[in-house]
Amino acid sequence: MTMTMDDVDLERRRRFYAEELEAVVKLRSPHLVDAFSAVPRERFLPEGPWTVLADSDMSYQMGSGPQRYRTTPDANPARVYHNIAVAIDASRQLFNGQPGTLGFWMDQLGLGPGMRVLHIGAGLGYYTAVMAECVGRSGRVVAYEVDETLALAARKNLAAYAAVDLRHGDASAPLDSAFDAVLVNAGVTHPLDAWLDALAPGGRMTLPITAAMPAMGSTLGKGVVALVARQEDGELLARIVTVVAVYSAEGVRDPAMNEAIGKALMAGPARWTAVNRLRREAHEPAPSCWLHRDSCCFSAM
């Protein structure tokens, strides 16, 4: 197929967008930068013009106050190549997240050719496609989306990616393979046993640990993003890499943990930045436990 000048201009725009993310977010992975440059974001969105939110729209980031939406002036695909969240369904307050936010999470995973990736919360598949570009044809991406309508659309959007297996569900059941990287793209109260069991030696997982805010009439939660890494001997190292406001996952949260997460966050950064392990063995709560649960505990020992 012959490329038009518009196609060439859009390719250049995507490359600038990818390199801007690399500079601003301090992405370390060249595979990830190239993937952002390669994947056409507009193909994983509803038709434009688009409803968008940017960093300055603090109501989105903080999960309070009226949403301050903006609409792009037209449906030129170049409009979505910024660090903005773009509406998947504005009536449901569902957005394709900010590339800088998700890019930082993915960068922590060290994605590269041949890796096996689990993506929980695929949405319409854009970030699934970005990770598929990172791992290439020799890799594999298994992606779950709990919303049936989104899952059907994502499967269609990802049809060209042979390495991707898009499934409808919440990924709570035991998984059928091991993974080198796991990205959880919705707020949870803890990592599920199924996810931890499927993390291969040397594998990494990023997941948002959040307290829900139902009293504020929002589906957003506030908390922190944890990075969990399985050592070759099976030990799970953990650390908190950033703070976050993100949509709450459906079906996999433990409501009994909400208050405990709130208290853990209120203890302040000095406590959560001391976290260095994820313990799965049974033990009594101790001063070293930052967020304790019977099946897993984020600990500073």
C-alpha cells in the first residue's frame, strides 16, 4: 500500500509522541519507546472528535469535584498523540489512561522480545498492543477484560496481533501458564494468589493498591503502585514506585481491606517507601507489616 503524506505526517507525529514520553516519563526501555511509536492509538478508540482529560484536570487525578472534560476540535488522529486520557465511554467515566502513567508502569516490567505478559484490565486494547509490540512475534500477551462490551471490541481491535490472546473475565481463576511480566490496570486491594502463582522466576508485576471512595460517588480509588519481583529462589521482593488515582477493579477487590489500606496510606510515605518484601507465609501482624492480609503482606523486613 502506498503511503500518503498524511500517513507520513502521522508516523512522524507518533514518533515525536513516543520520544516525548521517553523524555518526560524517563522511560528506560527502547522497546517500549518504539512500541509507542508503532501502535496507532486512534484505532483503539471510538471515532473522534474525542473527549479528553490531561494532567491539568486535577478532578480526574484526585477523584473529586466535577469532571472537566475537553473535546478535541476535530477527528484528526494527531489529536490523541499527547499525554492525555481519552474517553472510551464518557457517560460511564471510562477513559483510555494517560500514556505517561501506563508507560511508567510498563517500563518497570523490563519488557522485551520473547517475554510472556499478562495484562489485567485491557480496556479497548491499546496498552495490550503496546506490550505486544515490545515482546514481538516470539512473545505472548494474555489480556483479560471484565467488561463484555469492551472485551468484544478489544478482541476485534487486536485481531492483527498474533501474539495476543484476549479473554473476557477478571483473571481470578488459576492461570494456564507462567508469565515474565504482569500489568494490573485497575485498582485492587491485594495481588490475587492466581497472579502471584503465575509469576515466573525473574518475573515482575505492577499493580495499583487503592482505597475505594464510594462516598464520593466515584469509581476511582486512591493509593500507590507496587512493583513485585519474584527471585529465582521464589522470594518476592516488593517496593512502592508511585502514587495513583485509578478506576477500581471489578470482582477482585476485598472490601474488608479498604479501611486497612486507608490507614496504611495515612501512615505516610516514610512507611510505604520502606516496603521491600511481599510475604505469603502465615504470620501475625507486626510493626514491620505495612499492609497485612492473611494470604499476603507488604512488609518492611
